[in-house]
Amino acid sequence: MAECAVFLDKPMQIRQAIIANAQGIHCRPSAVIVKEFQGYSGRIRISNETGSCDVSSVMQLISLEMHMGSKVKVEVMGENEVAVADRLVELFQTHFDFPPL
């Protein structure tokens, strides 16, 4: 679900993702997400019923307790925000396989 909101007169991309990984977003998937967006100059916010955080820290992502089937809200404001929001949804909806079988 794509949505464009306005925050302080600036557009923002809002998406919803459903966690697909059987083990949820644990250490390794969190590390993949943090690494992918390291250095992104825009604003990224992830939230669910547990709380919210940005994607700068593995520990912050883990603290959201994102289990398989849980919903997360993705908010992105900044350069290439449509592509960034879409990529975050894709990662949250990825079936990570650590280690590969």
C-alpha cells in the first residue's frame, strides 16, 4: 500500500509491510537493513505497536520485536523516497535464509 503524506509541508512516502521471514527481523536481517541504508541523507522511520525507530541501529530494529506476520509502517522523507520506501518494504517482506540450507 503506497501513500504520500505531508510532514511540515514536505512530501513523505508511507508504506505498510508484513514481516515474511519465519524468524522475524532478528540480528542478521536487521544488519542487512542497516547496511543498505547506511549514509542515506533522508529521514526513515519504522514503527509498529511496540514503538518506532530509524534504521541506523540493529539494536533499535530488534527492539521493535518484528515477528513473522506482524505489520510495520515505513515512512521515508528525502531523496529518492519512493525507491527507498519500496526497497524497505521489499526487505521486510523477504524470506531471509541464514545460513543458506
